[in-house]
Amino acid sequence: MKNILLYPLILFSFHAYCQNDLLQMDWANLEKYAAANAIMKPPAAKEQRIVFMGNSITEGWLNIDSSFFTGKPYVDRGISGQTTPQMLVRFRQDVVDLKPAAVVILAGTNDIAENTGPVTLDFIFGNIVSMAQLAKANHIRVILCAVLPVYDYPWHQGLEPAQKIRDLNVMIRSYCTQQHIVYVDYYSAMADERGGLDKKYSDDGVHPTLAGYRVMEPLVEKAIKVTLQQKQ
């Protein structure tokens, strides 16, 4: 009986060990899109490619509402669970080298969830700014998105993220104003009275459902349109 009970625990421990070993070898998960990037052709003449850089919210977008990407020059480069330093490490490979006209950056919630350890808001904001600066240095237009509201993270409860997200969004919005960057305010459109993600748009309080993505899509498409009309 003891052996039967221990078997699932051993499997779980082995899986966790393998995952940790993988992160140590490829912490930013450069391998995830390496093959897809290698076969992606340069943008065609007059094509205005848009790369979506982010975490599971961005990665899940393509899975939950693939029609949003169909027939458009949109490239999804979201990786579940990622924090801003991981995105910054892979930004050249997964954004710059694809030669997009613009990049949509949605990042920060997993930092606040402490997925890669405790960090300050200034650290998160600095990484977002670094991604924006790297894009601009390569003549890529930048669109920065508000972090979606979260009242509590199911996998790391008790961090009280609601106010931290509000504060980070103020920092991002202010930077956008200063740098003449378009800011996509998902937060105001999706927050409930507690500062969490409205149940109409999420099942777990963090990730959007199809209804949530349908709120986000016209907001980001408007931002893309305005951004592409701006002078470099």
C-alpha cells in the first residue's frame, strides 16, 4: 500500500525535476519558437507584420480564438508562465529577427505572481521599457498593453496583486504618454469592483475566456491601426 501511495509522488517529483532541469538549460525557452522562426519568410512587400509578445494570455489567444489571427499578418509569440526578464532574453529572436512593423507587448502579471521569484514593480517596468527600447532601436513600432486585472493568483495565493497591477499600469501608461506610444487599456474594460478580472471574461480570474478575448480584440486592433499610421 505504501508503494502505491509513493508512486504518484515519485512521478510528480521526477516531472518537477525535469521541468527545473529544462529551465536551467533554456531558461527563456528559446527553443519553443526556434523552428517556426527559422522557416518564417521575411515580410512580403507592403506586409505590415505584427508580433504579439507575451505570456499564457498571449499564447492562449491563438488557441482560444484562432480566427482573430487568420488571414492577418499577426504572429503569436506568447509563452505560458513567462516573466519579463525571460521575454527580454528572447525578444531579439522572437520579435526583432522577424522584422515586424510593430510589436504588441503584454507582460508583467507573472512577475507579480512571482513565477521567477519576488521582484519590484520598478524591475518589471524596467524590463518592459527595455523591450520597447530594443524594438525602437530596430525601427519596430511599439504598442504597450495594460496588465489584465487579477484579484488573486490560483497558483500563488495571498500576494494581493490587485493594487500592484494598478500601480504598474500607471507606470506603463505614463511611459506611453511620454514616448508617444499607443497604450491598450484592457484593464479598464475588464476589471470588476475588487480590481479582479470580471467573471464574465474569465474562469480562473487570470486568463481570458473567448468572451474576454472578444473584448480585447477591437481594442488592440484599434491600437495597431493608429500605431501603423504614426511616423517612425
